Amino acid sequence: MAIHTFAAVDVGSSQQELKIFEISRTRGIRPVDSIVRRIDLGTDTYNTGKIRPERVREMAKLLGEFSSIMQNYGVESYKAYGTSAIREMNNPSLVLPYWERLSGIHIDVLSNSEQRFLDYKSVASRGENFRKMISDSCAIVDIGGGSIQISLFDKDVLTATQNMRLGVLRLYEKLSHIDVRTAQRDEMVEELVNTQLEVFCKLYLGERRIHNIIVVDDYISAIMQANHREFIEADEFCDRVSSLHRTEVTEKMDVSDDDYPLLYVSGVLMRCIIRAFGASLIWAPGVTLCDGIVYEYAERRKLITKTHDFEQDIIECAGNISKRYMGDAERGESLQKIALRIFDATKKYHGMGSREKLLLRLAAILHDCGKFISMANLAECSYNIIMSTEIIGLSHIEREIVANVVLFNHKDFVYYEEQENASDLDEKSYTTIARLTAILRVANGLDRAHSHKFDNLHLAIKDDLLVIQADAGVDISLEKGMFGQRAAFFEEVIGLLPVIRQKK
Amino acid sequence: MGVKMAKTDKKTSSGNTADKALDLRSPAYYWNRELSWLAFDLRCLNEARRKETPLMERLNFLSISASNLDEFFMVRVASLQDMAKGGYTKKDIAGMTATEQLEAILAKTHEFVDLQYSTLNHQILPALKQEGIVFLSDYDELSEAEIQYLDNYYETEVYPVITPMAVDSSRPFPLILNKSLNLGALLRRKTDAGPGILGHTKKAVKALKSERENLEFATVQVPSVLPRVIVLPENLRRDAGKNTETGEEKPAKQTRIVLLDTLIRRHMDSLFRGYDVIYTCPFRIMRSADMDIDEDEAEDLLKEIEKSLKQRRHGDAIRLEVEAGIDPRLLQILVEELHLNPNEVFQVDGPLDLTYLSKVRKVPGYDDLREHRYADPQPVPELPKGCDIFAQIRKGDIFLCHPYETFQPVVDFIANAAVDPQVLAIKQTLYRVSGNSPIIAALAKAADNGKQVTVLVELKARFDEENNIGWARKLEKAGCHVIYGLVGLKTHSKITLVVRREDDGIRRYVHLATGNYNDITARLYTDVGLLTCKEPFGEDATAVFNMLSGYSEPKYWNKLILAPLWMKDRFKYLIGREKTHVLNGEEGHIKAKMNSLCDPDIIEALYDAARAGVKIELIVRGICCLKVGIPGISENITVHSIVGNYLEHARIFWFANGGKPEIYAGSADWMPRNLDRRVEIVFPLEDPKVKEKAEHILDVELDDTEQASILQPDGTYARVDRRGKEKVNSQLIFSQEAVAAAKAAKPPVSEQRVFVPETHQPEE
């Protein structure tokens, strides 16, 4: 039996974890070891943008230890991610290579949406329970220090996801500046939380209720795990929160004094969400980022059978964003169809893979979202909407690629070398933008009148030509006429000249 | 994440809410632990006084009672003195202050020592003499040839290694080493000797009688590098060649023994030339050994311990032993110089330091005077010689009972892992290891073979630090990752983890035990161990070593119960659960075996359960602060203590749990130090066969009629009333069972030709 040994490293803000896994097709993912150390990196970066030197060294030492543990287990591959503390550093370009040089561990930085997506994957990795929970209306509530992420499911599919600045540390921070009686404290947290929740409910729920809540966090999950429980009825949960008195919790439940306030805030926050959603069942699967990392790895390497179609989630989310901005779903659909056919037909020439294909679909879906704001400034508005909407599962760079493809679909392409504003995009990503733009533009050009003229599209490559055949008897003079410029850009980027021909 | 394991069910653990007037923590319900400790030593001494015990074993028990007392003084009396001197007024579990305890202990100890020497003089020595073993303290009883032999021995072996030390103003009172045997002397300068080695300028604050008489004090340490017991060659006897009693040619076998101190005493004159030795008398002192290392300040724990080991020699004297009838002038010097109270001086009627008797036990011959009923450690049926130990463990959990079964499988477990190419890592905690330990050798070899070897060497193991530092260095040199314990906690748990990469992934093999990884003591101590490769145990074992390596604790434990964080609550819960069963009309029953019971929280929980009707049967070898037979409180509790051929050491805990019994074993006693200040592991025994074996140990020991004593309401221990009972010697039964099991497991190989001698089992 082939067994892969994989290591996931989570360089978190307050604690760092190395988790060793064995992955095999027959036995799935099996955790073998988990090594956790608590080094507070967050406080430094949040306050100063830098981690103080002794902690940088301490972290380097820890990574070195991780590295030798990985070696001892004969780990074949690993993935190490830094989260918000690393994300918010001013000087990751200095610190990360330093750590890598000393420990051999390369750390990638996760954007918020990528991190949440991995958390989500870690939940999905729990298979049967996950499927059961999302088969009814369900929300994943991912509680972090700075913000929380609520993702909604409807009939097995992720429909929306929203980030709110209601993280437990943040809430606790706000509370700690105000001198209140214990009884008032509950109300204060509730007030802070409920104003934002109301907006969320209005936007996404309406009259709907969410029956199941999956919670991913550090405090509630830990208590549940310590009690060997994963599920709790919402009523029981709320009762317990109401009786969360400090001495009792710290003594009877053995929570350290340091953790108590955050557990308390987490409890009250969850109670608000339960009430707002009208939830009845809570599931705390006790998963960590590392579980998501290994799941993603195993899924990409096709070492496990997928428990859930995550791409569909992303597409569904994009569809919902488009819907919110009155996008033309039908148009998006046909644009997608044509664009994907061109993508597939010219694969040999552009060399892009399935991930880029997904980005192309998203660009097609979101191609006209900006018209909700201004029809005249469709391009810029679309770009801005995409850039400020979190699409779960996409990295920051990927989101920027989608936004740019949509922008250049409508506007003149700006070459990499001509860029005026600083951007995070590297040359490779920029090339992806160019290629996807070329494809989307041609697709767009074939659907000028939005009249499904190219529903039975036939594509063929002849010498240096991409021959696009339309059905006989369809008037394609408009498309033909406006095609020239698009075709030239396509040829420039992909090396094939698209030409429209009509079947005789 | 500082969230720890959830605690026990509130209803059952919080105890005596039913009767608020009754305070189960009242000092009236507890025995003082030091006095209980002395009661244990008395049980050892009683074995020496017992005529059924073979004579040589009686010597051993007397020797043990002496070394026990030494340890008691160094550790317990020393810390009580610190407390008393420091003005510490807090009362102990039995309501006694440190001063009160000291007074009570010293009074008891005097009685105890008197009993030791009366046992020696009136029972042991006459019995030895009858068997032909004679101690000679008077040179008149020696033949010329014997004296010649001894003089010769003195000149060649002894004289070169002794250092006489005299005291005067320029030479302060010498450092008398802890536990060392010394000869003190009073000297007077010969009139024609010229300028002496001693000046006369000392202006003592208090003029001692000896000073007024112009006597000087000198001392010689009896060298510890030479054997204290000198056996005279048999052919030197005066009657060599004829038997004195019968006049026949062949004399009766006789072993004539002279102690080293007797020999040196004879030659004192020659050590102080120019002086007349007026008087010589042996003396021995005990110093406090209770050392506290401030770990927070100690940058390098290792160095700190080495330093404190040196300091130990300078600890305050807390006991002085001298021969009865010592010259008061000499005694006065010692008492003054060592700052002793009168009740700290023990005048004994015989040789000091009775531990020499264990050497006498080893003199050649006299086999009929030794214990032979107990077989050597037997092979473990599940682990036949040369088997694939990992394959055997995969078949199912293996329970090991030492010393009835051999410790070799544990050594093999590590030795095999060291050379097994599939093994990735070996992790182990070492508390006390033997000299030349095969386990250390195996670990070093494993590191050499490129395995990841992590060893936690507990440097704070009392009296063993020097030994442990040596091993730690050796392991480090071999490339092992050595962890020197945890700050503030002594790591007492006994656990080994072997991580192996197998065809279907990583598999972890775990050995958990109640006793140390010490192949020598495993022949003398009764301990149990478990070899398992069940995943939940493997996961927990991995987490234990991560924790010991300084990483965070796991979110939860599958099987193992760890002190100091989780164990006490778990035990309180398990005890309380029995009470709940009784309240629900079911049976409540606890059987537990340990070395010491003195944790007030646990005792309170036991009282509380017993009051509700839980039957509690305890086997406590040593200290027991719990009182039995308190009306309305502990009438349901019995405490047995077994002092036998082997040192009872296993800790096993059985809970009836309403018909679904749970049984645990581990490294922890029910003592505050184990539950609150040490890293300990208690593990459940789950395999039905293993459970049965462990419960069998408890049941047979509870039925023991031969080596058991039973705690009485007055705090004394009485032998089992044997009337109407079958004779049961639990240790002997376990030994016989191990022999039978090993025999049954042996494959019937026809060409095997081994003659097994029948073991002689005389009737008691």
C-alpha cells in the first residue's frame, strides 16, 4: 500500500503547529503526530509591523525543530503557511527567507480568504458529518482573533461567505477599555455583534433560518473536545453560556485564567449567531488549519476521493455575487460556455491548467457586475466590486487576476511593463491575465448581440488560425465587424489568429 | 490553548455535602505520615525477628530496616528540622507541628533502634553462632595466625587508605562525611614527644572536660572503599585440624568474621605517634539530604545538581550513632562540634550501621539458611525467546509481572528497536537506571544507527543524581536527544515509545510500567508493565513526549491519565463514581494497591465513599495516613501491607464500576508528591486477559496470610489471623504460577534436553 507522509505547518499568530499525516488511498488521511508551541507573533506585528528579533530567532529555532521532526518521520512533502501575523508583517521578504535558510522550511502566506477556505476544507475533510450538516441549511462560523467568517450553505452548496470584524480578540479589546459590570458585559458584546449580524441576515437570509452551525475556533472547540463531545444542541449551548462564571469555568472546566475571557466572548458571540439564525444544532469538529492543509494537498494529488466539490462552491459564490449586482446570469452562462470552449481548444497554445480555467469562468460570471453602479464605467466598477468582495477559496492574487481580466475585457490592455500603479502581481500572473483576457474578449466578441448565435460553436485550428464556425443562416456580420481588434490581441498573446466563418 | 481536560462530575466528586457537620479533613482521622513510615520499618524489622524467615534473609531484613532508617533521617527528619528551625508552624494532616513530629519520631526511633539491636544480639547473633558464623571483636579470641593475617591485611590494604585527622586551633573540626563510619579517639601527648602536632592555643567558648584534662580529639574514617566484613581464612583457626567439640580430625565449618572498624581500632596507636590513645570509639553521623534546587534560577540544571551534590556532604548533622558506654568526654566533643541535641544521639549496643549484615548474608556456603522457594524470573509466555517482539505485541496487549516474569523482554524491546531498520524513533523516560544498564547501551546504539532517540533523564531522582548525570552525558555523546526533566516537576512516569514504519503506515509500540527501567531492581521489586500497540495509547504516548519536550499539551488524552494536571481529579472521580453506584443501589467496591497512601484529598474521597457503603480494600506497603475502623467513616475500609521476599512496588487500582470493572496501573502512589508535583502516568488495562491477571494480583494479595499485616484502628499492624484459613503467601503463589505458565508455554520440542530441578518448597 502506498503511503505518503505529509507535514502541515501552521505558523499562526499565537501558536504554531506541525502536524504529521499519513495519506493513503485505502485509509485516507491519518494524523500521526501534532506538535504545538505557543510563540506570540501576533502582538508584535499588529502593533509594530515587525516581529521582535528574539521572537524571530525563537521561531527560527522552532522551525528547525519542526524540520528535524519532519525528517525523523521521513516526510515526503510539506506545506507551511503563515496566517495573519505573517500577513501583516512589514518585512516578510526579510524574515521568511531567513527562517527558510535556517530551517529549510518555506512558508507561504495565506490571504484571509484562502485561510478561511482551508478551514472550510478542514471541516469538509470530516466527511459524513459534514455532508449531513450541509444537507440542511447550514453555516460555518469560523471565529478568529480579528474577524469571523460566516459561510452559508444551501442544499450542499456554499452560497455566500462574509467576513466581519467580530473576532474574539477584537471584541475583548473593545470591552477591556470599558469598565462595566458583569451583567452589562453580556449586553455590550451582544450589541456589538448584533448590529453587524442584522445586516448580514438582511443581505443573505431574509426570512430563512439556518438550522445547523459548524463552529471552527480555538476556545469553544477545545472545551468540547476536552469533554469528548462534538455536537451540542443550541439550547444547551445557550444555557451553558449563561452560566459561564469565571471561577466555575476555570476550576471545574479547567480553563486557564488567560483563556477565560476569550472563551467567554466566544460563547456570547456564538449565542448571538445562534439566536439570529434560529439554529438548533451546533457541531464543533475541532479541526485546525493543518487538517485543511493536508486535505487540500491530498485532494490536489488525487490521493483521496473528494468529499465535496469545492470548485462548485466558488462558482456558486461568484454566481450569487453577480446576482446581487443584477448581473445577467443567462449572458454570463453563454459567455462562460464559449470562453471555456476556446480555452479547451487552444490549451496546447496557452498552456494553462484547471485553476486558470476556473478563474476564466469566474471572470465570465462577473464580467458585468459593475453596471449595477455605472453603465458608463462598467470596467472600473466591475474591477472594484471584485477587488472588494471576498470570494472564498481564491487567493488575493487570484482575485486580482479575475478583476483584471474583467477590467481588460472592457478596456485597453495595459502591458506589464506599462503599469503605473504598484501591484502585487508578478509577471507570471500578469501573463495569465493577458491570456485569459484574450480568450474572454474573443468569447465576448462572439456574443455581441447576446443572441446565442454561437450556441453550436465549432472550433478548429488550421495552421496559425483558430477557425470559429457559426451555424449557417445566422447573421454574424456584427460579430465579424467588431472582431478585428479582439482577434489581433488574441494572436498577440496566444499565437493563433481567430477567424469567424459561416457554415455553408 | 490552556484548556485542560474537563474535570469530574460535580455531583460525585465534591464529597461530603450530605453531612456538613462532619469534617472528613479533621486531623483526628489521619495518621502522621512519619510515624506511619516508622511503622512500616517496624514491619521490615519484624520479618527479621520472625523465626519462619530463613536466617540469612533475617539478616537482610535487619539490614534493610537500618538503611530504611538512614534514608528516613536524611529525607524526612531533615526536612522536619528545616521546618522546625524555620519557625514553620503549619500542622500536618494529623494536626502535628514539625516540632511535635520530631519529638514523636525521635522517641519512636530510639525504641526502634533498641529493638534492632536486641534482635541482633539476642536472636540473630546467637542463631548465626549456632550455624558457625562468628563475629569477633576481641583479639583474645583470635589465633596467632589470624592476628598475623589481620596485621598483614592492615599494613598492605588498610593503612595506605586511611587518613587520621586531629583537631586543634589551626585545624578545625574535620568534615565528617554523611553516613560514613568513623573512629573517634581521645589522645594525650606523650611527655617526651617533643613539639606535637596539636597546639594548645584554642580558646574554646566553653571549656570541655577533655580540654581541662589536656586531651585531644582525633578521628579516622573507616574507609568505605574496603569491605567492612573481613572473613578470616578457615585454615588459620586455632583449632584448625581438629574439631573442638568432638575431638575429631575434621572441624565443624566455621566462618569467622572481623569487622574493618575492629581492625582499625586495634591499630589506632600506630596512627598517632607521640600520643597515647586514651580511648577509641566508633561513631557515625547522618546529615540532611533534602536539597531543593531552585530550578527557575538554575541556568543549567545539570551544573546545579552537581553543585548541590557536593553541598550535600556539608548538610547539618541530624543523628549521631555511637557505641553504648562511650566515654562521656568523647561524646561531649562530638555533640558540641556537630551541634546535636541529646535526643539525636543514639547509643547502640553493637556495631554501628547494620547494613553490613547484607554482606554477611552473602558469605559462601550456608545455602540452607537462604530463601530458595522463589523461582528465578520466568520467561513471559507471550514472548518466547527469539520471537519477533513487535509481531507478538500486534497479536494483543502483553502484561508483564516482574520479578516473577523476566524483565528481559523490556530490554529486548528497546534493543530490538535499536537495530530494526523499520524503527524511526525511540523515546523513553529514565528515572533510576542500573549501573551498566543494557537499556542505556541499547539507546546509545539506536542513536548510532540513526534512529531518533529522545530520553528524559530525571536528574532529581533522589540519591541517584550522580549516576543519572553520568548516563545522561553518555547518551548525549551517543547522539541521543536528552531532556533533563521539567522545571519544577520530577518526571517519575515510566514510559517507552517505539515508532515504527510498517507497510500500512506508522505504528507505535508503547511500554508502560509501574517500575523503573532498571534491570537489577526488576529482580527485587514487584512491578507490572504493559506492552501495547493500540493506536489510542500510541497517540497519547506521542503526546506525552511532545509535552516533555516542551511542546503544548494535547487537547485531550485518549487513555493515559497524567499527573500533575489530571490524575488526582480522575481518581477522585473514580472513587466518587463508586459512591454514586452505591447510592443507586448497586455494588460499590474499590481494590487498590500502592506503596503509600497519604494524599488528604484522596483519603477524604475514600472516607466519603466508604461512608456511603463502598467496600474499600487497600494494599499499602508503606506509609498509610488513612485510619481504619473510624465509626461511621472508615469501617468499610481495610488496609493490608505486604512485606515479603520482594519489595512490593506495583500500583494497581480496581473499581467495580457497577459491574463493568475498570482497572488501572501506573507509576503514582496516592501521595501529594505523586499527584501534585510529579509527572506520573496511570494507564487503563483493557484487554480482558490482562485485566484478569491484574485483578488476580489484588485478590491473591488480599488473601495473603503469610506476609501480610493488617492495619488496626489503633495504628498498629497485626499479622493475619490464620485460624480457619488456608496458608496464602501471595509472592510465592505468583512465583509458582509464573513457573507453571512458562512451562505450559514451552513448545514440546523432542530433542530439547533440559533437566529442570524441582524447587524445594518446604512447609511453613
